[in-house]
Amino acid sequence: MKKEIYLIKETGEETYKQFSQRILTLSKNLSANENVEMIKTVFTAEPPPKASVIPFKKGKIAAISIYPTKNGIADLMINESGLAGGYSVEAAIPVAYEKNWENAFNTPGVCLLTLFR
């Protein structure tokens, strides 16, 4: 399944609440586009733990995965504040599952970790 992933960083001195709201508004607007079949959004909603084995960065970031109905929708994202990059990828779903929660709510359970270099 082809999808596009866009990484969005914080701009200026956004609070976690402001950043969350900006990303959720962007995702909502993107999902209303006729060229978007499905969208999944993951973002920094709170500060990382002060002590951790994983060396978390302090900056806020979001990954917006878009499943387009047409080839590419980069023009929808090109002028987005904080755009750090866009990637066209082939998605592989390692475990099939049945969705049993409402849209706009967090996916329960353990999620797949994707690393970008």
C-alpha cells in the first residue's frame, strides 16, 4: 500500500497544547481533501521523561501518514510551517487487526516504531 509520510516540527515557541492543536487541525483539513483516502497522525503531545534509556530530543515533531487516492499530494504540504521532509513509502502491515475504536481516538496497545535517518 503506497503512502506518503510528512514530518512536521514545532515552529518557534509553541506550547505542547498549541502544537497538538495545529497538527490536529492540519490533519482534519487534509482528511477533508478528496485526494486523501486515509490519514494517520502521530505527534509529540507532552514532554519526554526526564530520565530514560532512550535519548529523546526535546523538540516537538509530528508524523502524518497520508494514503492518497491519486499519485502524490505533496502540493498540499509544501508550504506547511515546520515541514521537515516528505517521504513516499510502501507500507507493510505486519499484523492484521480489526479496528474497534472510534475515529479521532488513540489506537490502543503497542504501535510500530519507524525510524527516519
